[in-house]
Amino acid sequence: ALSTIFLDTPEKDVLGKLSSFKLTKKLKFNKIEFNLLLETLKMMKNQITSIDLVTSSGNLDIGTLSQLCPDLRTLEIYYSKNVSSKCPVRLSNLTRIVIYSTELSGDAANDILENS
């Protein structure tokens, strides 16, 4: 069973096939667009517990991410842009978070700290 998947610059059609890996718990992406990440997580039905993102682009709503991954334990985001929170953040299972050299809105930072 494949428990971790790492993809560098994944294409949309490849991301669409990840939902067939039912036992995968950890995703690692380099150069993914945040909207494609969220689309992928919708298809994976709450199974992901760890996400690592490097050099990601677009806009990431941490609140939406927390809804799609309610069991998320680890979130690491490096060298990325536009991380915010437009809807409530609920990361009650989070045990590790690293946000490094990433544009993080003040609201998102507060929401993460208050709701994790």
C-alpha cells in the first residue's frame, strides 16, 4: 500500500488519479497550484493526515484545507504565496506546522494558532 506520494510539478490529469490510492495518508508537492491541491483533496475524501508543499502558487484558504482534511496532523508550507483564511480554520488534530518563507496573512496566522 502506498502511504506517501511525492510529485514535482504535478499535472492535473495525474492529480485526478490520486484518489485511487485509498491508503495514502501523506502528500508532498513541489510547484503545485493551490486550486489543484484543493481539487485533489476533495477527491481523496478526508484521508490525508500530512501535507508538505514547496514553491506553491495561487491562493490557499487554510479554512477550506482544514475542512477537506479534518484529520490533518502535519502541515508544512515552504517558499509559497498567498496563504489566507476566508472560512473558519479547524485543525484540532494538528501536531506539527511549519510555514517558512511563505506569504501568510495575519488572519490566517491567528486562525491557525487559535484553532489548532
